[in-house]
Amino acid sequence: MNRTMLWAMFTPETTAAELFPLDPAASQPLYRQIYERVRGAIASGVLKPGDRIPSARALTKELGLARGTIDTAYALLAAEGYVQTRGQAGTIVTPDLKARAPVASLPSRPEVGGAASFRPDTILPFQMGLPALDLFPRKIWAQLGAQRARAMQPADMVHPSVFGLPALRTGIAAYLQVSRGIDCAPAQVFVTSGYRHTLSLIAKALLTAGDLVWVEDPGYPPTRDLLGQMGLKPAPVPVDRDGLIVSEALRAAPHARAAVVTPAHQSPLGVSLSLPRRLALLDWARRHDAWIVEDDYDGEYRYVSRPLPALKSLDRDHRVLYAGTFSKVLLPSLRLAYLVVPPNQVERFEATSQGFTGGSPELTQSIVAAFIAEGHFARHIQRMRRLYAERRAMTVAGFEAVLGSRFAIDAQPGGMHLLLRPRDGRADRELVAAMREAGLFGEALSDWAAGGQGAQAVLVNFTNIASREAAEALARRLVMA
Ligand SMILES: Cc1ncc(COP(=O)(O)O)c(C=O)c1O
């Protein structure tokens, strides 16, 4: 069957001319073309709610394309609610689609080929932000889960505390003391549902619309986006090998009210904020009554030395808000993170949380609390640190062998991703779009820059690459992209 005929599969009576074939020569990536075709067919009523569409496997075969291309297109369609995958029953157009906004009038999404916020529905090789999913201690987790569920009392069945489960707050405070050098009481720890929740809570409690906030450039795009959505003004500050250039920040935005930094491993460049810069930042915050948000998303994972103490451990003047998360050290699907506030801000944060937070799932918090209290957490982190050091080394070796002539490979001292810098001047967004076509994940460094320009590199996660052979095989797929 050729490509043209494929589209007739959607509805036997529809001609291929109406549903037009894919155009391999078009600048639009193939996954995007498939996505647009299906969406267009739904919008025009050719495909109706409940209609079956070909399974990703069948479509892969019919089109003779990489499975990843179809998966990426279907993942986008599913993420936007157009289709539902029903295991054996196949993939169908979402039955209640009519009840939603008319499909035809939905604004078309911006091109996601290179956007940094892309979250596929399936797990793709190199997918950013994921810990090693194969070695999560499922057995212990399942035992603790069953135990905690059995132990539930009526008091555990009502609305949870909006500040977090007391046992978890205590466990986090003890862990931070030992592992990150942070001296805090459980009352200073607020459990949240992720970094965005943490940052919103800080902004609501301490900042006012219109306030300038220093952000790293390049830096984690959700930070900039969220601050903007909250009416704050992100002021991008360049980063060099010592982290955020504080003197530059003072020159460009002297009246900023806050700074958001990733001191352990700058996201995405992986450099650490040097001690002089840490002290300069703390000094600025003290003199200006400004706030520093320390986003310590993966501080535990350092491979060239022991993890560096957190910036918060130097915070004598109570200006640092420490944001931690369980996404990297356990699993992102838990949706549990935490915030440590200075002792003199506890009341303010309690008041803000009461008005703004609904609390996090009690049972999950209780499992994590038991996981920490029984020593599994510390052991798991140690094990993952060793594992990631190995996987990082194997990935670098495999990549060097296959990709060394095409890319300079930046192995950073910590973190969970590598930077591949094209030697031939190829644009990183173009590379990322081609990688997605080939069913590989990647993010373009230029998408992490405030102006959308600058150094070109592709960010790839290595924590799920289990051998040098696997790294080489993936590298060969990347070469074909
Ligand atoms: C820079 C940075 N900060 C924070 C986070 C944690 O986000 P969350 O707690 O919502 O998973 C991540 C996760 O990818 C990150 O990359």
C-alpha cells in the first residue's frame, strides 16, 4: 500500500485527494504533517468521535516511516485530547470531543519541533528530566505502599495538611541537614506538587506584580514562563563557567527583587556557581532585602567530587528560599517537591499556603516519608549516583566513538544530561526536529536562551542508557537524523 492509500484507511469512502498524502520534501517534519492531517480530518468531520484510526504499529508499517515518528504524532494528538489509545481495542477519536470547544476553531499550536516544553506521551530515548526508570526500587515501594495503605486510619482519610504531612516534613528536614548542609526545622519545610507550585507559592508570598527577577540565561524555560505568567518581569542574566554573572545582573537590573538560580549544576550548562559568586549573590540579597530562590533540582548527582553544599547552607541572613524536588531522586510522576523558607517567613508562607494550596496526596507523602525514615532514600540516591556516573561514562564513550567527528560532547560534572555541540554549524533546532522525526528526544540549547539565540547544542539525557552498545546504537540513529 502506498502513502496515498493510507489516508483512505481513515474512512473507506474518502479519497486520498481529499486527505492529501504526506510530503517528505516539505519543511514541516513528518510527525507534524501526520498530526495536522488527523487533526484536520477530525475538524472537518471526516473523522468522527469514536471512529477508529490505524494503530501506531499499522501506520508505521503502511507509511514505511520510523515508529518514533508515528508515536510522536499520536502522543501529541493524545496529549491534546483528540485521540485515545485503548490497548487491544486500538486508537480512537475521543468519544466526547464534541462536548469540548469546537475542534475547527482551536488555535493551532505553535511549532513544537524544537520547543523546550515538549512532553511526549510515550517515553523516548534521551528524554530529559527522567531518572533511571529500570532501577527504581519497585519492590520496596510496593511493600511500603501496601503497608501504608493498610495502616490508614480515619484521620488519614480527611483533607491533608496544606503544609505537608508532618512525618514527611520531618524526614525532609533531617535529609537536608545531612546531605545538603541545610539546617532547618520541619516547620520551615512546605510540601508542594512540583517546582512550578513551589515557585508560584514564593511569588505569591514575597513578590508583587511588576517586580524584576534575575533569571539565568540560558536557563530552565518554565522558570521564565511561570514568572511571566504571574506578572513578574524575568531579567535574563548571562552565565559563564562560574555560573550567573552577578556583576552583570547588578549592572543590567539593579532593582531586581529576587533571583532564581541553579547553583549546584546550572540548568542547562551544568556549571556550578562559584563560591565568590555565591557570596556576592548573598551580599546583594542582604543589602537590597531581595530574595534568592535556589532551585536544587539535582544537586545530589555530582560525579567528579562529593555533592557541593547547597547555597542555602551559607544563608546567614535568611534570604534564600530552597526549592527541592523528588522528581529526579525518585520519580517525576509522584508530583512531590518541597520548599524550605527562612524561619522568620514561616507564618507568611503558612498564610499564603492556606489560601492557595490544596495539599498533596496523603498516601503518596506517607510512602515517601517511610521510604526516607527506613533509610531506603539515602541508599537509593547513593546507588543512583554510582549508576549515573557509569552510564554517563558509557554514553560519552559510545557517543565519542560514533559522533566524535560531528559533535563536541560536553560531559558535565553533574546532572543527568549531556550537551552535544555540532561541529558543522548545523542549527540545534533543526537537529532536534530531525531527532524527533527519528523517534529520539532532544532539546535545543537555543530554546533555553532568553532571546532564542546563542550557542547551538542539543541536550540529551543519559540516565536510561544502560550500556555502551546502547549508546552507540542510539548515536547511529542520531547520525541518520
Ligand atoms: C531546572 C529544573 N528545576 C526544577 C525541576 C523540577 O521540576 P518538578 O518538581 O516540577 O518535576 C526540573 C525538572 O526537570 C528542572 O530541570
